[in-house]
Amino acid sequence: MTDEKQQNATAKRDRGIRLTVLAIFSVAIILVGGFFYAFTRARVMTTEELKSQGAYLYENPRLLPNFTLSDDRGEQVTPTTFQGQWSLVFFGFTYCPDICPTTLAQLKSFYQELDPEVQADTQIWLASVDPARDTPEQLHSYLDFFHPAFRGITGDFLEIHRFATSMNIPFTKVPGGGSNYQVEHSANVALVNPKGHSVGFFRAPLEISKMKRAYLSIREYY
């Protein structure tokens, strides 16, 4: 065999080896990537599994009633406001002495544990059950203490009541107390999907790790 033919044969062999190694490497990357995706992707839980994590889903998603309210920036809030993102809605008030600051601190921890891409379409809301005292400015100042991304909702009492009732979140003003009155309310956190439908709630007391697992699973389900 001439030197030229030998060189061509060697080059061809080396090229074949490189292509084989490249093919094996590519397959390995695909397999590892698929395994990593399957491992990190949230598993869709059953209804009973979700309940064990503190999440309760309605059998059928519920349309929100018509209402017109205001957010903490003075902008209008209607049912369409909740479309295009996941919303967690906590009904409380800024003069609440214990349940509300505790729950908002927990929601802050929950929110901060979410990956950036999940945070991007997750909105945390505080809907005031005390709209007489909770002005947009009051809500904005209060929520900014917990997280600047959190938003507030206030407005006409009957509109707030209609909104809360549609999510099975009861509340009532405690008689007496003068200007320092209190409002009894649920500590559950309602969940609205990107279609603007009420789909369930997270039952209090909240456990952040369980809440996160359930939330990510519910997102996969819908």
C-alpha cells in the first residue's frame, strides 16, 4: 500500500472513530437530559395526595363572579385581571394582629422558593376584608414590607364579599371595638388558574414544603 493510500485509510478510520464517539456522546446527553427532566418535573398527584399536602381542588373549576375592585396601585381589578397567570389570593386586612402577618410571611417564603420561571407567572394577592380602612395606599405600604411583588385588592364591601364568597372564604366583622374593630376570616389561600377560574385552596395552617409540592403538581395538571 502506498503512503498516500495508507494516509487516506488512516484518516478515514480516524473520522469513523470520531463520528462514533460523537454519536455515543450525543445519545448520552439525550438520555441524561431526559432523566434530569423527568426527575425535576413535578409529578401530578392524585386528589387524595394533594389533600395530604394541604391542597383541595374543586371537582370543577368555578367562574369568578362579575366585580369591579381596585388594586394597591389604584388600578381596576376585574375577573379578567386574573387571566394569564396563576394567582394565590389570601383574604385578610392590614390591621390584623396575627393571622395575616404570619400568613403573608409564609407566602413570602413560599414565593421565594419557586424557580424564577414559576415566579414569573405566579401572583400573590391580599384581598382586604376591611376595605373601609384598607385604602390602596395602606395596602401598598403594608405589602411592600413583605414582598414588592405582592399585590393588594380593596374596594366596595359588597364587591369584596361577592369575590370572597365565590372562593368559599368567609369573613365577618366582630361587633364592638369602635374604630379598633377586628374582622374574623379564614386563613385559607384561594387558587385561581390562568384561565381566571377558581380551582381550589390551600388549607391553613400552611406548610411551605407541602404547599410548594402541591402547587407545582397542580400546575402540571392544568
